Amino acid sequence: MKLEDEIKQQKFKNEYQKVAINIIYTESWLKGLQLTRFKKHGVSSQQYNILRILRGQYPKPATVNLLIDRMLDKNSNASRLVEKLRLKNYVERTICEDDRRAVNVAITQKGLDLLEKLDSMEDELQKELGSISVAEAKELNRLLDKIRG
Amino acid sequence: MKLEDEIKQQKFKNEYQKVAINIIYTESWLKGLQLTRFKKHGVSSQQYNILRILRGQYPKPATVNLLIDRMLDKNSNASRLVEKLRLKNYVERTICEDDRRAVNVAITQKGLDLLEKLDSMEDELQKELGSISVAEAKELNRLLDKIRG
DNA sequence: TAACATTAAATGTAATTGTATATATTTGTG
DNA sequence: CACAAATATATACAATTACATTTAATGTTA
């Protein structure tokens, strides 16, 4: 459905303003889709994001700094999220011996198991994005990459 | 810059997963751009969103319900945001006589003045989106509209 | 019209996040 | 080497948000 009709605003200053609003609106729509699914497994989408990064590193650990660097939402508080994941035994934290200011965070087997469940959830999600073709998805990715300059 | 390089994740399950992550990442990038600008004027992007909707209606008022319906972020708490705007005299609230459960919210002259200042800020923002052409922006809007089904 | 369901908005509470600051460690400089 | 600056992380506190519940008004229906 067209953005104009979704938010009932027919006029935009120009195509760029519309893009900005459209990205924010679409992100909110997307998070809405993810939300209920994630909730079932007791993790937030940010916690999921951290777990995915850690799996990408596995079996190497990552420092909190690296997590902040790669997280989708730069504003969120990585060390607090890590602590929450640790309390649920999804990650382990050890002080980094090379640089004792830093902490190594590694995903546990339990964390990997959880991710596997969440992956199937992602399959469902992707079905909901199927209203565009693979070629269109590629083009969308290209444009999003380009707009960030 | 390509998403792969920004978040240093080279592999994605498929193009759709990448689109989902790309939208979330780009939205976060965009909000980052807006943030410092909004802060100068003491409003959040959600408060700005409400003011814009009210200006769209001006001089007609809007009910809280209509605000929720049109807001970009459906989860936010419209009545509390309206109250904050009211405390700063950017909006007025009156009980709706036709349906006494509802409230009419209208933007004040002071609110309109603020928006005008914020508009020039938007011009700056749009310069930062100029790395894509108008035609590409149109295509991006089309694809975002389409992906939401 | 009495009883119940629905709707609009507000609010209490807990969780999350933003901002600034603190702590510990390491790096760089004279 | 001493000492200031920078870095990695944690945390205190305030603001914001999510979720559930409450209040008040309106609709519905038997």
C-alpha cells in the first residue's frame, strides 16, 4: 500500500522527504512483524541482533566494543544487553587478558540452540516480504546502501 | 557503503533477510542524522511527527485516535506525547463535544512557528540524502510501498 | 431502558533507553 | 618513569516506552 494512503498524507515536500518518512514507517512495520515472534522466545530484537553477531564470530568471542560497532541500533546499550543475555545463559563473559579493560563475550551452546529456533521464525518473516521479487529485493538493497552515501 | 561492510557480515541467508536488516540499519542511520538537529529545538522525532500531522489537518483539530492511526511509530504513547506538547504550548486540547470520550488536539501558532524552523532543518537533512537521484528516490519509495504488501 | 459490549483516552507499573559520569586500564609524551 | 589523555566498559539517574488496566462515554440489544 502506498505510503500516502497508509499515513493519509497526500503531499510531501519532495521525493527525498518521502523516502525518509517511508524508511521510518517501513522499519516500524517490520519491527511489528518481528515483535510477537521474538516475544515468544523471551528475547528482544536487539538481543537477537547481538546473538547473531556472536554466532558470526563463533567460536571466537567478541568484545563489547565490537558489538556496539556492528549493532544495527547504535544507541542501544550493549553492555546492559549482554548482561541480560548472560543472566539467561545465552552468552559468557570473561575479561580479556590482552587488554584488561575489555571483555570477551562468547555465545554459549544454549545461545546457539536458541538462534536455531529463531532462524525458522525468520523463514516465516521472509515469506511476508515475498511481495517483491528477488530482483526487486536486490535493487532495494542497492538503493538503501546508496542513500547512506 | 554496502551493508555487508557496514556491519561486517558478509553472508546473508538470502536477499530478503538482507532487505530486512538493511531497512532496520538504514532507519537507525537516518534517525541518527535527525537526532542532534531535533534536540536543539527540544522536541523528539515523535513529537515532530505529531506536530506535522496536526499541521496537515490545520486548522481542523485531530483526535488522539487519529494521531495514533497516522503516527509512524504505532507503539508510542500518543496521549502522553500530546500532553508534553501541550505543556510547551505547541498544541491545545479540548474535549470533543460530539463525542465526549474524544479530545480534539490542535496545533497552536507557536507550534506552527516551531515547525517552520524545523522545516529548514529538513532541508539540510535532505541534502544528506542527495546521493541518490530523484528517479532513484521514486523507485525506492515504490519498492518500500510494495514490500509492505 | 437496563445490561453488556465497545470505544477513546489516560494512567500505573515495569522495563528499556539516553545521557552523563565513574572506574579501571592502557597509551602517549615530556 | 610520571602523569595526562584516551579507551573499554559499567552504572546511576532521568526520561521514555510497552503493556495492562482503568475511567468515562457511547452503542447495542433484548
